[in-house]
Amino acid sequence: MVAEISKGEKILSPFPCTACGKCCQNVDKSEQTKFLDRGDGTCYHFDENTKLCLIYENRPLVCRVEQYYQTYLKEIYEWEEFVKLNLDICQKL
């Protein structure tokens, strides 16, 4: 679900993240996230025990799915299409 608000911004339905950690354990596979790689494909800030981000409140924009979409991709994809693409990629990780 998407609703319009001022200045072209949209209120998006939340991204259906399951906190599985797959994206955080494969940061080496994307040019946008390679800078987070601790050397083994896993993000420096990923806690392997909890499968959560150690800097969640201060994580980079690329890790903020809804904000990244609004900033870079809203003119390219509809939100629902973007979510589906990401869920398909997540299944392949």
C-alpha cells in the first residue's frame, strides 16, 4: 500500500523484513554495500548471535529500505514492484 504525501513523498507499507540476516551476510554482492564488508561478505555491524544490526538506529541509508527507495528508486519502480524484487533476491541468498 502506498499513499501520497507532500512534495512527491509517499507513505509506504513497511518492508516485510524477517530479520533473517541474509542481506547483512552478503554485503559483498552489491556495489552499494561492499563498504560494509568485514572481509568475509558479512557486515561489520551484524551480530551473528542475534542476527540483528549493532548500529540499527544509525545504519547507513542503503540499509534503510524505505528511505533508500524514496531517495533513489521511486521514479524507477513502484513500491510493490521494488518489494517483490527484493524478496526474490532475498530468497536466492
